[in-house]
Amino acid sequence: MPSSAERFAAYSRAVIVAPEAVKIEGVSKVSAWQKFGVVARVAGQQARRSRTLNAIMGGVRATLRSFGHALGQLWLEVTGTLFLAIAAFGVLALIREYMRYEAGRATAGRVAIAVCFTLTFAWFGLTSFWRVKKKNQRS
């Protein structure tokens, strides 16, 4: 029976991998975003084949389109109302400035500014409502 020193010498000469063997390169790191992209692409390919998912997506698109149209119309109506309210304040300022002008306490320039302000905001308000009407005629 070999002694422990002899056994150690035999083990130290043993080679698990031959020296001529090719080294294995490390696996390249793949980011989480790249993994997510691959998963999303595969899921998209599988989803195109599903009639149920296509029907659900069609319903979602139609609903979102309808909500988008309603929100766009609401936006135009709200801005039109605000512009007309500002124009109403402009009318009050115009009346006040005209009364001052008649009394000789204001210049014609201030009256002209009040007229321009009122007409501008009235135009913005009216055109906003005209755009709503025009969009509804197209739909």
C-alpha cells in the first residue's frame, strides 16, 4: 500500500484538463432590456396568431379612438368657452374705457386696445366652436 506522500505525489501529477485543451470563453452578458426585447418580440409573434387577442386589441383600439375623439371635442369646447368668457371681460373693459374716453379721462389708444383685445378673444372662442362643428361633420 502506498504511503500518503506517494498518494499526494500521484494526485498532484494528475491533470483534469489536458494542457492542449482550448479555453472556454466566458458567456457574454446580456442586459435585462435585451432579454425583455426578445421576450416581447416572441410574445408579439405569438399574439398575431391569436384570433381572441386580435379581437380584444381591435376593441381596445376602437374604444381609445372614441375616447380620443370625445376628449378632443371637449378640449375645443372648453377652450372656446374660456376664450368667450375672456372676451366678455374685454367687453366690460371696452365699455369702461369708452365711458372714460367720452368723459375726457382716457385716450383713444386705450379704447382701441380694448377693442382689439375683445375681438381677438371673441375670434378665438368662435373659431374653437367652429372647429368642433367641422370635426363632427367629418365623422
